[in-house]
Amino acid sequence: MAGYKEPSFQDRVSAAAQARAKALARLAEKAPVDPQVIAEKAAREAAREAAAAEKRAAAKQAREAAIEARRLAAEERAAKAAASAAPELTEAERKAIRDAKYAARKARKK
């Protein structure tokens, strides 16, 4: 029984040349690509990308609007809570509270 024979350099070069010739023959058999088909494909891809970009922009705008609405609702709730928690104070009482806060702030800084 014959053993494995290591291919020589010439054998490898000729095998590569045959493979290259076979690949070129297969490529030559293919129909040429129509430029109109390429242009249509590029137009479809551009339209798809534009639609995706528009969709992303709309989603971002919707997220930002939702965040703004939540922020405004939270501010409104906080204002209502503050208004309902604090009884109506007279101007003098509000001034006294403001002066006390100011004095406390100054005392903390020292």
C-alpha cells in the first residue's frame, strides 16, 4: 500500500493556478450586474436608513416629552403638597420664617 506523498512546490503552484482559473471561469459565467439594479438597491437602502433615522428621532422626542411630562407632574404634586401642608400664613409670619432660615444659614457658614 502506498503512503502519503507530500506535494512538491510545483504541485502546489499548479493546483493554485488551476483553482484560480476555475474561479475566474465561474466569475466569467455570471451575468453582468446591471447598473440600474445597483442604483435601485442603493435607493432602497437609503430609504430604509432614512426611515430608521426618522423612527429613532420620533422615539427620542417621545421619550423626552414623557420625561418632561413626568417632571411637570412631580413639580405640580410637590407644589400641591406644599400648599396643602402649610396653612395660610400672614406676610409677617412668612417674613419671620424667611429671616430664621437666613440666620440659620449664616450660622452654619461660620
